[in-house]
Amino acid sequence: MAVELSPHIHKLPAKVGKPDFATDNAQFFHPRIDAPPRLRSKEKTMKDTIRQLIQQALTQLVNEGVLPEGLSPAIQVENARDKTHGDFASNIAMMLAKPAGMKPRDLAEKIIAALPADENVTKAEIAGPGFINFFQNTQALANRLEAALADEHLGVRKAGPVQRTVIDLSAPNLAKEMHVGHLRSTIIGDGVARVLEFLGDEVIRQNHVGDWGTQFGMLMAYLQENPITSDELSDLENFYRAAKQRFDESEEFADLARGLVVKLQAGDAECLGLWTKFKDISLSHCQKIYELLNVKLTMADVMGESAYNDDLINVVNDLKAAGMLVESNGAQCVFLDEFKNADGDPLPVIIVKADGGYLYATTDLAAVRYRSGTLKADRALYFVDQRQALHFQQVFAVARKAGFVTHPMEMEHMGFGTMNGADGRPFKTRDGGTVKLVDLLIEAEDRAFKLVQEKNPDLPVEALKEIAKVVGIDSVKYADLSKHRASDYSFNFDLMLNFEGNTAPYLLYAYTRAAGVFRKLEKDFSEVQGQIVLEAELEQELGTKLAQFGEVLNGVAEKGTPHILCTYLYDLASLFSSFYENCPILKAETPDQMQSRLRLTELTRRTLKQGLELLGLKVLEQM
Ligand code: ARG
């Protein structure tokens, strides 16, 4: 049985490193941040209320001797699927039946009898083998919705403690232009960052770009031969190809490239100049994509591999001092018992290659130390391809063992699957090359243009273009974000650009409908009086869904899974459509009813807008 008492216990890392062992070598990278994240009151949802009621009932049953002492179960409360049997359900009686030595239904009866009265709950009853179903008070629900309407955060609070959270996202290797493989890390990471920020976390975005390594010698050599400006270098891909061609065909050029790498690593000023120039051009390419994608990343968030160069020697020395480095075939490695190959032999984490070069893992170790020791993050989330899972397990384990995690910091690899083509095979151009992200996004806009033109043949081209931009980009992002990040998915323009189903166009349309109500009313919501009264069943269902926004966002924050929010918004939009079509708003029967429905519409509109914004999607007032 789980021993969690509170549903939102803040997990501390298994081991907290010794404070003094790892020095703050990395602190020259970034100003030290010492202020604690600002505090906000915690969210109390209907589920929390019910959990507390159950907890009180259990305590009473322990006092009465019905239940043994020392039980501290994690009390689970779920949203009921069939509203005729209640709004929430708990399996607590079934979980405790065995230790209590009772039949689940008998225990359920005792728990129900011991439940304290609460204004939010009208009744509780036994269902099936021993579930307890709870019926919420619709007036209490309506009050919650009013409170959400009156709050700029829609009544949403973080369930757990407010934290300082590092989000490792995007992180392309700068030698080439961003391609489709970079989409997922960029937008999933951005979505989760936005949600955490909304919940009050202090989010620090870290764009760990690959800006170091031997391939840069080739690019620098080419830049030296062909002094070009960023405007001229519009196509990085061609630049890379041309440099590679020179490298392959000319021994002289190859020597020049190799020599530049050596000089660069030695800190030669001219080489650093060329490298910086290349990096700037390359990053400005990324920046354009981020803007196109409506992703909140700026140059200030770039903390590339090269930023850790000077600290790598310290990583090595500290590992050595900790007695963790072992030489194997000339390389310096760490072996951990928990990582073995198929034959049961320990797997090495290579820290320094036989030729003296450092590795990807070495840099990530320095980054862990910086994020914990200097940034003082409580949590670090890595949005990186699932195929790097072993790498992160190893890095996290080595970092903990070496005491690099000086400030208690949770580290989680938020892995994601591959984006395939519509045929389910890896996404490629016709001739088998990688697809540039910018090309994909332009095609999305073109296709969206045709779609909106079909729907609005009379709109001027300029207006259509503006709409198409939003619809096209939103569709690409939403199609990705709405899948569980851990699974692979097939990229399919036809499916994502559809007004039916769980798509961006469907949600955008639902939003314009809600916004359209106030246009037709010709009044601003601030002029709407009255209060929410949940009469019709569709109103109650919509109201119940609206009240779940907070727990959904907390789920995204905890698990790093924006698809939960997508599913929620889709359900919300569907319920709103039913409400809109079946419960007359502007032609309501009484002024009170009209006001109540306008208020529900406004809360839906704001929730949809906020939810879409947290996914990094733009909305349209009309389409
Ligand atoms: N540049 C790497 C790649 O393209 C991703 C870096 C992810 N972040 C990290 N801290 N390792 O695979």
C-alpha cells in the first residue's frame, strides 16, 4: 500500500549531495539567484475537499476502533464518468477492506456514516463492489465558477509547492538549420514551461544548443574563405553542404579546418571570432523559427555546450577526487553498478576520450552542477528525444553520486517519441533528405490558406493570410501536443487541418463562437450582471468541466504532458458546442437565465483562450 499522506507530497531527490564537495565553479556563467520563488496560496479543488472529508472519516473510524491505527493510504478521488451516479468516486473502501478485515461494501457504509457534513457535497452513496460516489452541490459549484470568473488566474493555483524549475528545451545542433526533429522538444518544452509559469513557478529556460565540436572547424574554414554576412547566409543547409564538399574534396581545406579546431580550443582570438560569427548567424536562424512558432525563447535563454567548456576540467578533477574515475582503453570512465550491458558487465560513462576530448555526458554533468549549484533550481526537466533515455539516467546517477547536486533538485528526462511521415515511416523529403522546419511551417500556412479561403471566399487575401498563419502554425503544434509525448506519431496535414475532431481548427472555431456571443450582444462582458445558476444538465456538465481546469494544469506540470490539456480543451469545446446549440443564450427565457448563460460563456471563452495560450497557440476573434 502506498504510504503517501498528502496527495501532493513534494518529492525530494533520493540523495542530496554534500554541500562543499562540488564548488560553484560554474557560477561565472550566470548571476547567482538567491531569492526564493514567490509564494501563492495552494489550489483546493473539489477532489481535495472530498479527500479531506474521507480523511476525517477515516480518522474517526480509527478512533472508534473500526480501523486499525497506522494506515496512511493515498486517497484516490476520480471524476465520475456517468453523472447520474454522482460527480466523483473513490475506491478507498476497497483499498482498506483487507487491512481492516471487512467487506468493502460494509466499510464503505461506515465511511459514509462518518463523513462530516460539507456544503460542497449533497450526498454520498455506495456503488458496485464498494465505490463511494459523491454528488456535488451545484450551488457550491456555481460559486466556484464565479470565483474563477473574478480571478485573473481563473481560480487556478499550483497544487504543490512553488518551485524554481529549469526547462531544457529545443537545443538544436547549430551546424545545420532546424529540422523537423527539433519541433517536439521546442514546442512540448515551451508548453510545459508556460503552464509552470502560470502556476507560479519561476521557470528558467535553458537552450542547450550544440555549439561545440569538430564539425565547427569545417564551417569556420568555409567562413574564412567566403566572408559572408548573415543576410547572405539565408540558407544554412547549403552553407553546410558547401563546406562539407570543400572538406571532402580538398586536403588543404580539411587541414585548415582541423587546424582551426585546435586553435579554437586553445582560445585563439581570430578563431573565436569566426566561431562566434557562425554561432550568431546560426542562432538568428533559430530565433526566426521560434518567432514563427510563437515559442517563448530568446537569445538570453541560450546556454550552449560551449558555455561549460571551462568547467569540464573541474568535472573531471572532482570525479577523480571522488574516486569515481577508472581508466579503460585509455579513456577516463565512470562505472555504476546500476548500468550493465546484456552480459551483466558494467557500462562505462565516458568522461574523457583516449585522445583527451570531452563528451556529451561531460558537458551535461557540468550543466547539472550549474543548474543545481548556481541556478539553485528545485527541479530540472529535460525535453529530449526518448532515445537519449540511457544517457540521462547515467548523467543523473553520476551527478548525484559525485555530489554535483548541491541544491536539492529533482531531475526528470521528459522523453518524446519520433515524428513520422503520414506513411508511418521516418519523416523525409521526397529524395530522402531531412525536412527543414521552416519549409514544413510554410507549407502548413499555404494549406491553411486554401482551407480558410474555401470557408470565406469573400474575405480579402490579406485577411485570409493573417488567419491562415495562425491556423497553419496552430495546427502543426496542436497535432503534436495532443499526442502523448512518449509515443511516436504520424504527421498528417489532412488530419490536422480539419474542422472536425480533436484539432486546432475545431478549438479555434469553438473559441470564435464564444467570443461571437458578445459581439452579437454588442456589449462588453463587464456590463453583464447576475450570477451563474446551473439548471440544465448541459450547464452542469459544462460547469463541472470548467471547474477542472486547475487540476488539469497541475497534471501537466507534474508529468510534463501537454496532451492532458489538449484533451481537456477538446472536451470543453465539445461541451460548449452542445450548450451553445441547446441552451439559448441571447434568447434565454428570463433575463436572469440570459445573464447566467453569458457568464458561463465568458468563463468558457477565457478558459479556452488561456488553455490555448498555455499550449503556445494563438487565437482568432473571428475566422
Ligand atoms: N543537442 C542535443 C541533440 O541535438 C540535444 C541536447 C539536449 N539537452 C541536453 N542537456 N543534453 O541531440
